[in-house]
Amino acid sequence: MPSDPSEPSPSCPDTTFATQGLSTKSVHAGERRQKSEGAIATPIFTASTFTFDSTDSLLRFVDGHEEREEYGRYGTPNERSVEAKLAALEGYEEAIVYSSGMAAMVGVLMSRLNAGDEIVFFDQCYHRSREFCAKHLARFGVVTRQVPTGDFEAMEAAITPKTKMLVSESPTNPHLSVIDLEKFVAIGKACEVETLIDATLATPLNLRPIEYGVDLVLHSATKYLGGHNDLLAGVICGSREALEPIRALRGILGSINSSHNMYLLERGLKTFELRMQRHNENGMRIAEFLEAHPRVERVYYPGLPSHPTHEIARTQMNGYGGLITFTIKGADWKETSQVVDAAKIFRIAPSLGGVESLIEQPLVMSYYHCTPQEREQFGIGDNMIRMSCGIENSDDLIADLAQALEA
Ligand SMILES: *Cc1c(COP(=O)(O)O)cnc(C)c1O
């Protein structure tokens, strides 16, 4: 890092791009205009610690007169530039990156909740988020109340004076239910409870939670934000004030990123809008193809008028993404797995949001160790397939699914 004091410090990123379009922000926001040695790409800073010229310089820092790096667990230049880019994309004052989406979820909940506090969340959600709440927050005396997704009366009824947070995904994983953010935020405001949306499946292109007044937005950046199935990361966006204690706890939890990882995320973000446009197009075309296919029983895709939350999706979303869940007519788990196995371009793997198309049977992939009762409760059928449409040619993807469904 050059010591020229005329250079903005790494924690004071360029904010010129605040009012510009998403792609301009994803290419330029958060980065210094003139970087070390004139490099156009952000250099990878591999330092675990950062030196002070003198005790005077250290005193300037500890007295709060200078913003700069200190020790890697509290932040690095590569994390700061990605954080500023993500904050600009999401429209919030600040962002904090984590080593994974789950680390972000754990980081924010651990920072906010005390023994005796309660949270209310919609029941359709990423299974590890549910597990963390039900199994682990419970160990610290935090009460978590699950209510049926989209049932705002049940949500309101579950709120008590001890409720500290309302949590939901939108769209939800894997049923792709879209939450009415206007209602969600109205309840939060009326009851003075903080609102948190996991918008991983939506991305900042397809959903703008800030426009509805959501307090905190979380993403697994492993998915569309990174976009290349080659990194894990998470992010939480919010106001500077809301994030301050969360950042302080991250410095203790140590759920931080290597600079190499942050460079990959920054590079992936450069093409964010382009990739998302293709995910949206492929998702819509493939969902329509599946819905018209005689072997398909039901398609869960918020862009289809048949989806129960399509009307909210249509008014709140700018696109519907690449994730599609569907069921095969009259198929048992074995026949369903034969469809998965017959796909050639789609690869069998968990995760979503990358350039490569992926396919999986939730029963086997993520819910294998659940009891049949739990699977029924979570809405995971034996004949269910979840697909993440990548950015390949959509004719090729459709041809692949057509042959897999006939096999
Ligand atoms: C994947 C995912 C997570 C967890 O993110 P990781 O980066 O895998 O830890 C959380 N929420 C949703 C909606 C996800 O899809």
C-alpha cells in the first residue's frame, strides 16, 4: 500500500458511482481510481498484519484520527474494496463480508441476540439457517418461532415484547416463494423489530430490499455474486450504525476472507449484471419448457403465473433468476433420480448461481438424513428436482432436459 497521504485510505472508497447503473457500479464502485503501480485490477494484499511508521502514527490510528488497516482479522484492503462494491450494488451504506453465507447469518444473529430474546422466521428456508436457529441459538437461550411462509397474521401473532428480529428469505429455497416486503417491513416497523432478508436467490438486480425499508440484507456470495462456483463468501448490508456491532463481533469470530478469495469475488462481480440477465432468461425459458412437458407435475418458478406468489414477484422483482424446482408426475425417488442421472450438461451438485448448470434431488442431496415427517413438513417430495440454470445456451439446456426426461 503506497504511503502517499494524498491517496484515499483503503477504508475511504470512491463513492462517485452511487447514482449510476448496476453494471457501472459492479465494474468500478469501491475501487480506488488510481491503484498501486497504476494497476487497473485491485492488487492482492497478502499481508496478515499492517505496519506503523512510528508510535505517533499508531497513536493517530488508535485515537481514531486515521482510518487504515491494522490486523488481518479486522479487515484487509481486498475485503474493503469488495465490501464497498457490494454496499453500492445493494444501495446500503455499508457491507461486511464473511467467509461464507452461513458465517454471515451466524455473525449477525450472534451479534444481535441475547439469552431470552426471540426471533420469528418464515418456515421455508435454507436448511442450515433453520438448523442454526433451532439447534444452536436454542443452546444460548434464544427462542426461535417458525411461522408458515407468507402468513403475516401468524408472523404478527408470534411477535412478543422479547422479539428482536424478523427473518425471511425472498425468494425462498427451494420453493421459490416471494415475500411481500411491504407487509414484512410494515410489521417490523409497527412492532419495532429489526427486519432481515436473505436475498441470495434474488440478487441486487432482481430485488431491491432497501426500497422497502428492510434493515439488513444478507447474501451467500458463494452463489450469484461470486457466480463461478469457485469461492465461498457471505455478505451483510445495512446502515453503518446497524452494522457497527456486527463488524466488531466479526473481528472476534474471525470469519474473514483471504485476499485471494476477495479478489475472485471482485472479479466475479464485474460481470454480475450480464450473468444475471442470462440466468433470468434461461430460468424463464426453461421453466416454461418444463411446465409444458407431459412428464412434469409441477414447476416452482416465481416468473410463472402458476406460482402462488407470482403476483408479488411480478410487482417486486425485476427478474426471477436461474433456480427452478419441479416435480415428476407419478415418479418415486428412484425414477426421479434417473432423470437427474440422465442429464449431461447439468452436473449433480449442491449450490446455485454459478455459470455451470447444476441439478439435484433435494431428498438425496440435502434432506437424506431427515425423517419422512420432517421432509413432509419442509415440503420436500420424493419426486422433486432442483436445478440451477447456468449461463450456457438455453437451447442446449432445454435439449439436455428433454432427453433426460425421456430417458
Ligand atoms: C447457500 C445459501 C446460504 C448459505 O451460504 P453459504 O455461502 O453456502 O454458507 C444461505 N442462504 C441461502 C438462501 C442459500 O442459498
